[in-house]
Amino acid sequence: MKTIRLLQLYPSEMNIYGDWGNTLTLKRRLEWRGYRVELLEHHPGADFPMDVDLIVGGGGQDSGQDKIKDDLIKIGPQLQKLADQNVPMLMICGLYQLFGRFFQTHKGERIEGIGIFKLETYGGPKRLIGNVVARSDDFGEIVGYENHSGLTRLDEDQASLGTVVKGDGNNGEDGTEGARYKNVVGSYLHGSLLPKNPRLADFLIEKTIEKKYGKVELQPIDDTLVKNARSIAKSRPR
Ligand code: GLN
């Protein structure tokens, strides 16, 4: 049976507001297409497994980021290598920030990131909280929920994931949300993100299968429930 090795980064420290749902969604949508999924976890201090096919990471408090920062710097070159080899990854909020160059807290403490994304994040004076709708050329309308104080600025040549229609996204000013490098997607959106955004989930799945087993035409899934959830989420007040 074809097997996909799906790795969750720092599930104890970086995994809030339902981010675990992203891993579950990838697992179920792969299983529905007949793949076996091996779930792996990477914890601080452990050896990093390079033989992984798909990587997911979630958000966390500033204190969670502090706990994993040394380990992330240690495994950064391995993650960069996998990213360059087109391995799909999804990083939400706290880990999205640390996939950039750094996150500087409101108090001025700097947590270094691994620079896969060309972006920098500065802790702001207030939290940006609420439902978000963004538009993306590659993934259509993206629906999610944000809760962060970090304000992220993309370098001019860093692609965003999309443009916000409702909500703040990267910084509440330039209209961008998230970032994309090859098959690595970063986003502020919890919710969880993937259960409500099957197009994005299937992009990650398709790229994962393609890399390991060659071109694939994904069998469609009945996403009626998702469509209902999306339209309710979109109609919710900010
Ligand atoms: N600590 C970061 C911030 O508030 C990340 C928050 C999160 O991951 N939800 O910007």
C-alpha cells in the first residue's frame, strides 16, 4: 500500500486553536484516496527525520515559540533542504512567523527564525483577532480565523498566500495574508484552516503524492458539509 509519512512539528508547544485539525484533514483526505498515512511527531531535542513526505506546524504562544526556538534553528538547514526539494509544508501563525527571519516580541526580545520565507515579524501593541476571508490566485477564497499580535512584513519579492477581503492578515495594513515558497505555505489562519479549505488541503496532498509516486489525478471528495461550514464562517461577524 502506498504510504505517506506526515510529520507534525512540535505538537506539544506549537498547536493551538485547533491546528491539529490540519494534520487530521490531510490524513483523512489521503486515506479516502487509498493511501496509508504514518503520523510522526518532532519534539525538541530529537533527531529530525529527513525521510518525511509532508510537514505541518501550528501556532503557539510567545512562550511556546521560546521553548522550540533553539531546536528549530538546529533543524532549520534540514527544513530548508526539504523545502528546496519541493516537499509540501503548512505552517500556521507562530511557526509561520519563525519560518521567516525573526519574530521580535513587543518587549523587544528577538526570536530568530530559519528564513525559508523572506519576511520579518514585530509584536504589535494589540491582538488581531477574528474571522478572515482572503482571496488567493491558486486556492480561491480562503476562510479562517486569526489571533496574533505579531505584524508580518514580506520582502518585496516574497509571494503572499493571498489578499484579505475581511480581516487583518499579515499586518492589517498592506492587505496581504500568509506567504508561499515552492510548496511551503505559511498562514495566520487557524480555524483549523484545512478542514474549511479543501482546495488548499488537496494542493498539499497532490504535491506530496506527485513527489513520491508521480503525477496523480485526485479522486473528488463530497465536500457539501465543508461548503456549508464555509458559508456560515463567511457570514459570521468579524
Ligand atoms: N505569539 C505569536 C503572536 O501573537 C503567535 C500567536 C499564534 O501562534 N497564535 O503573534
